[in-house]
Amino acid sequence: MAEFEEMVRQELEEAMKKELDALVATAPPNELEATRKDLEGFQKLFHRFLKEKGPAVDWGKIKPPPEELIQPYEKIKARGLPSNVSKLLSKLVVVKLNGGLGTSMGCKGPKSLISVRNENTFLDLTVQQIEHLNKTYNTDVPLVLMNSFNTDEDTKKILQKYSHCRLKIYTFNQSRYPRINKESLLPVAKDVSFTAENAEVWYPPGHGDIYGSFYNSGLLESLIDEGKEYMFVSNIDNLGATVDLYILNYLLNSPNGHLCEFVMEVTDKTRADVKGGTLTQYEGKLRLLEIAQVPKAHVDEFKSVSKFKIFNTNNLWVSLPAIKRQQESNAIDMEIIVNPKTLDGGLNVIQLETAVGAAVKCFDNSLGINVPRSRFLPVKTSSDLLLVMSNLYSLSAGSLTMSEKREFPTVPLVKLGSSFTKVQDYLRRLESIPDLLELDHLTVSGDVTFGKNVSLKGTVIIIANHGDRIDIPAGAVLENKIVSGNLRILDH
């Protein structure tokens, strides 16, 4: 049986190599080198995919991580800061993952260009944060954007507006991999062109691609040559992911003399985070465990807040020389995420992806730091957008902090229904952003609009059934209320 499986695997690999060679042959001369590098990377990933059939993890070997490998942030902060903070910052590069589109929020183009606060986009806020650091400490922290072929062109057009800002901005592209037919396991694409028909047969392979793409771009090498030692990498839509000087100081002035090459910021799991990846100990190493890798029989155990108490914020600090070393020795081995998709014509395909945090097991002296929840403020939906646009947060130099006027530091639970999914619908339904300072929980479902200066407190549930419409009048104060039925306010 094993011999037969090995034969099948070899045949599939040979068939794939033939198809990939044919795809490389369709590349124009100016794109030939980049295409070859991309498809070589894909071939390695496909090779591992074929070898690793079967469960990715042996559930019996998974243990919660030992306490000393998850440091409390308070302990890191208690060490204070050296007098020369600018020296610390001179070793840092900030990298933002900028490959995603705004489609899930009903927007065209890169997600980073959606306005999230006072007309500022995610990218504007990032630039303001780093420029503020550079001015305050008279230093030169660069911003690096990892774009995808979906976001690169639009992002580069926008970057011109930051030419007068006090920071250098670099970009590089993550790879472009072919989606493969679920049955034949061969690429669907027939050529590498960027035509509209080709848009759905190629994909950017997840943020785990950062190590190879950063290295292949030549940018990693040149930043190391400039004396940069660490990158702080995070999702561009996580508004809590700002540069933390205490963590940077810990990395550059390690208390035990051991160079820590990889830090993952984790935070305490709540019931809202049960699907988030968690740090575990596996075969003596820290390892990121994602819900997609969990055997079905153990999913409830994975989601439990009692066994796995923390989750990955995807704010990571990684040694640049260590990335170079591991990349050159082909030692970065991340679990493969198999993502099934259906193309518009009904064809079932799979795309092979990796996650940036999964490399935690490939670096020396990796560590989790349990940070405050405030460092995890992602905007994935219009419900998240409502929170960050509201008076719950104040904005200063590109950073959002929770308002001092909120008596308790937890974030309210907000669930806006499908009428609010698209940003333009959400904005149309809110004449102004309600006062949420005293809100605990908001659920809105159906055809609902809000007038100006509405205040929501405690638990508020507003449900307009099919065919009904509810207009919350201007100036209304709703405290611990359920509103249902029909409420129309008409101009006369």
C-alpha cells in the first residue's frame, strides 16, 4: 500500500512540475524571474502537501504551554526603558500585512484604504503612528507593506500622498500561486497573465508567505545591512497593533542573555475568540494550533476557555537575521492550511496557504507575551467599525485608546445584521455614530436606521421583522431596551 501511495505521489509531482513549467513559459520576459520564484515556492508547498496527507497534529501530544514560555506583559513592562529609546528604535522595522481586499465589507480595492475614523484609513493611521515615533524620538523607523497582486497597484498610487511624511515606506509583494483542481490536483490556470478571466485561478497564499517573499524581494537583506534587527509584523486592520517599546527593549536587551528570535503577542481568550489560533506545547516546542488543524472530535475542547486560555493576536516580533538564516537553510516549515473554494463556474478548487505565526516553532527561544486586550482591535466587520468610530475610543497620533470616560475597560459586544454588512449601507443607516460609552451589548437585525445623537446603554436589542422598519429617532436614549415591530418617522 505504501509503495502504491508513493508511486501516485511521484506521478502527481511530475504532472504538477510539467504544468508549472508550461505556466512559466507563458510569462513575459520582465516577469519571468518573479514568476519562476513564485512557482518554485508553490512546488515546495505542493510537495509538502502530498507528503503530509492525514491529520496534521497528534492530539494526544498537545499540551498547554509551560508558564515560563508565556510571559505576562506586566513583567516585561516592569523592566522600564533605557534612557536612549531612539537607539532601540533604530533596530526596528514595522511590517504590515496589506494583501487583503475590502470585499467582505462590501468595498472595492485594498482593505487598508477603507476610512475607519475621521476620514482616516487604516493606512493613514499606520503612517501617523510611525511618523509620530520618528519625530518624538528623532529616529527613522521604516514602514514595510506586504502587498498582494490584488492590492499592489492601488496601494502604490496612494503612497504618493505620504511623500512629505517623516518615514520611509517600502513595499514588496507576496507570492501569486495557482489554485488547483480538487479532483486532478493540477492548476486551473493556463497562463500567468493578469486578465479578468485569470483573476479567480490565482491567489495570494496566506501571510505565512512573508518569510520567503520578504527574502526573495532583496528588501530583507538591505534592511539587515542598514543595521535593522527585528520586524514587528501585524495585520493592517488591527488598530491595537502599535509599536510597543517595552517588548522591543525586552528583545534587544534580553534579561537572560539568550537572544529571543520570535515573540507572539497573545491575549486572554473570551467566548468571542473561541476560533482564534492558540499557542500550545508540542514535542517540546511552542506551536501555533489553528482550528482548521483540530480533529473534529476535539473542536469543542479547542474552543474551551478553560484548557486553552490564550489566543494569537497575530502581532509578532521576529529577528531579521534569523529569518535570513532559516530561509537560506530552507528550515521554515509551517503547517499547510488547505482552503477549499468554488469558482464562479462551479469548479471545486483548493488553495494551499500558511500562517505567519506557525513559524513560531522554527526559531530559537520563541516566546509568547500575554498582552492587554487593547493590543487586539481588529476591524473585520461593520460591527467592529461601529466600535472604533464611536466615542468609546479617542484618537491621538494615529493610535486609538479607550476613552477614560468609560467606567469599565471591556469592549461592548456588537452584532449588526446583514443590512449593515456593506460599509456604504452601514453609513447610510447611521445619521451619526451613537454614544456607546455605557453600552454592554447591542444586537440589531433587519431594516433599522439611527437618527442623530442616539445614546445606547446597557443591553439594547432592536429587531425589525421582515417587511417592518424601525427608525430610531434623533436624540433617543435607549437603556436596557428591546425594540421590535414597526417604528417609522416621516418628514411632513
